[in-house]
Amino acid sequence: MAWTRHYDLNRWTLLFLGGLALFFGAFLLYPVGYLLQGAFFADGHFTLEYFRLLLASPLQREALANSTAIALLTTGLTTLLTLPLAHVFTRYRFAGKTWLASLLLVPMIMPPFVGAIGLSQLLAKYGSLNLLLMQAGLMDPANPVDWLGNGGFWGIVSLQVLSLYPIMYLNVTAAMANVDPALREAAQNLGASGWKLFRSVTLPLILPGWFAGAIIVFIWAFTDLGTPLIFGFSKVVPVQIFDSISELNTNPQGYALVVLVLVLVLALFLISKKVLAGRRYEMIARGHTLGAEANTGRSRQFGIWLFAGGLIAIALLPHLAVVLQSFSGRWFFTVLPEQWTTGHYGEVFSHTLTASSIRNSLLYSSLSAFIDLILGVVIAWLLTRRRIPFAGLLDALAMLPLALPGIVLAFGYVAGFDWDIPWLNPRENPTVLLVISYSVRRLPYIVRAAYAGFQQTSVTLEEASANLGASPFRTLRKITLPLVAANLVAGTILTFSFAMLEVSDGLILAMREQFFPITKMIYQLMGRIEPDAPALACALGVIGMVILMTSLVLAGRLLGKKMGQLFRIG
């Protein structure tokens, strides 16, 4: 057929495309479609009644307002933090710049879910900070300050800002680094300086990078489930969705709430695309940014170190508190633990449930990383090495999970796979769906890593292999994959490490204790009344953080500066 002549549709290409269509159809489009059906149809008829009831509920309206406020405040505050940071790190040269820039990204490897435990210990009404102020005579013991504010609202915002600012920083810094210094010099020659120079030249040119970071931060903050659960702040959308899981068959408002989140995310993307589409941001030619860096005096260098170092220290305090609590034998109404012990770690590895949660997380994460490795290589190979129909659709489907909230996908799996097949029903055995959900959520990371590797590898050797009679699959296995091995290893490490402490999927899909991952076991321990339960939860959190930190350090060494590209939607 003439139509097929425009494409490379050999046996391997058709096999790969068929497999990908089956995977995305079953585990991405089907659960989303099931959610839409549950939200818009009743007894086979289209209806908006569930949404009317949802918006008529004072509790749901308050939850929507709180989640929106948390997301907006988090996005705004991370922007205020990262704009000056990105400015000084792209415009100035100073001692220790590389080390400080690396340390600024450390909070990204500390999940907010775990940090919430430490922040509660530090900022509770009788937490470490207030007790310290009381001992110094700066606070009335009968009237302690509620730093967490409004039942935990400000604690959630604070922790989200401290955890998510690295994502905004990566995107804004990359955008600022790409601004041609000649444009700033021309504006300065015309009399612009300071705020006017930033507002009229720099800011318009970095808007695409800022939007990419702002979208991720907003969605992440809006849909975060773990942090509000730890703080006991239930009047937010993710917790309301979590609570509705048990009423799926009797109360369809859960479907409406999840679809509302989905529509909000889609609307956010469409608005950002429309805003950016009407303006042009490209530069005719970029100058050398290295020569545009200015040296700093001692006072400015001290100011940079003070600001950035202070931010890093504050961002790591909640996780330091988690580490301290994991070693505490007794920590009650004191600034620091009264007794110290390593026994909690021994108990974590010896107790049946906590030890099984570590094994489960390792199993789920390893299998999901292996699946992502295969899918990422296939998708990147098809997009860069073959001419295929609907390549844009394949690329969009591969990147969609980066914007799709985990709580939406997990809810769709619980609702859509309530079948009489035990190994595919999360109420019976969530292993398969947990592995697949981890794979779908983290697939964009390895696709980006593999895609970059294929783009940077010349096709000359592959063409030579084909001319010598090797099949496309043999060429891929013998020639291409060894050349992009570093990218693939880095992407696989990232998918594994982030899956280890994935919150939404684990909390929603794992319903039986023997299948709990680390995150679900931490949540369960924090809800128990045993005096050492919080310390055991912290020990589990520290183990997860160590695994995550080690994995990200390895990935960073392999990817270098390209690491930030994995956290960008645009």
C-alpha cells in the first residue's frame, strides 16, 4: 500500500507498536475511561448529578478551596525562593558554587511524606521549637504558638515549599542559563537596569521554563496525599478521595472528585499552552554565557552562602528530626531525645510486617524499573530510529504520566480492576497493579533519558550493521544499547528510587498488610498508639531515604547536568 511506504513498518516495529498499544490501552486509557464513565453515567444515562452533589457539599467545597490554596501558595513561594537563587547561580562566579548548587537539590530526594513526621515533632504546640523558646523565656508555656497553623494547613505549605523548590529551581535555572547575555547588555546600553531589566528582558524569556516548573509544583502540591494524612488535615481533595475508596460501590461522588482533579490538571495545561503559544521566546543567536558570569565580592559571596545555606539547612531540618526520632529511646516534652537507641532498626528488620514492607518495596520497585527499562528503550527507539504513524501520540502517551496525578491513576485501578481475578484485583493481591502503577508513573524519566541517549548517538554504526545483514533487533542489542548504556542505567535508577517511596499508589492500592510497601507501613505505624510506633515509622523512613539518596547520587553521576531535564514537562 502507498500509505505504508512512508513508514518503517517491519515485523519488529509492528510488534513493538502493538505491545505498547496494549499496555497504554489497558493500564492508562482504560482506568481513566472507567473513571469518566463512573462520574458521568448512572444506569446507562449521562448525568452531571454527581458533580452537582459534590459542589453542593460544604465539606467538598472546603476541601477544593484548601487544596487550591495550598497549591497556589506552594507555587508562589517556590517561585519567590528560586528566582533570586537562579539569578545568582547563572550570573555570578563565586567560591564553592558547584558544591552549593548540588546541595540545593538535596531536599528533592527527601520525600515530603517522611519529612511531615519530623516537622510535626519540631513545630507542634509542644514540639522542639516551642520548648526551646519556652526554656529561653521567649514564650508563655500556657499559650504556645501554633506554627503548623489552622490544623496543619501552614505546615503542609511549608513542607511542600521546602521539598518542591528544587524542581522549580532546575527549570528556572535552565531557562536563565539559555538567555543570551547580549540581550541584557543591549538593554543596559539603553538605560535599563535592576528590576526593569529583569522585568522587560529576563522574565519574558524564562517564562517557558518557569511554566514547566510551576505546572509540576502546582499539580504535585494539589494532589499530595501523604503529607496531609500525617498532619491529620483531612479537608483537602486527596484525603477526601482516599476516604472515598471504601465507598466506591455505594457513593459515586468519589468518581466525580477524581474526574474534577483530572479536568483541573488538563485545564491547567491547556491554559499554559495557550498563554505561551501567543508569544515568541526564541533568540536569534546565543552568546557565550560563561563569559557573562561576573565575579562577586566577599560581602555578596557571604550573602549568597547565607541565603542558600540557610534555605538548605531549614529544608533538611524535618528529615534531620526523622533521623533523630529513629534513634530516640524517649522523646517526650523535651527539645532533644532523652534516651538514644539503635533498637528500632533491629526491630524494623526483625518484625514480620516491617521487614516484609521493605522486601515488598524492593520487589515492586525492581520489577517496575525493569518494565520501564524495556518500555523506555522501545519507545525511544521507535521515536528516534523509525518512521512510524502517530509518533506524536506515542510521545504524548509516554509523557502523560508525568502530569497525571498518582492518586487519579490509583483510584482508577481500584475502581476499574475490581474483577474476579485475584492477582489483578487490588483488594485481593495488589502486587501486579502496584508494579504497573509504579512503572506507568515513572516511565517518562527513562523515556527522556533513553531519548536523549539515542539523539546523541550517531546512526552511522547502526547503518553499517544493517548493511552487513544484521536485523534491526540485533543492531539495537549489539550496537545501540551499549552506546546509550549510561543513560539507560541512570533512568532505571531514577525509576527504581522514586518508586521506593511512592505514596499515593501504595496507600490506595495496598489494602492487606502482607502487601504493604514502606510508605503504607509508615502510615499504619503513625496511626498506632504504641509508644515506639512513631520511632519505628521514622526508622523505616530513614531506610527509604538512604536507598533513595544513594540511587539519585548514582543517577546524578551518570547524567550530570542533564538530570534536570527529567523533571521538566515542556
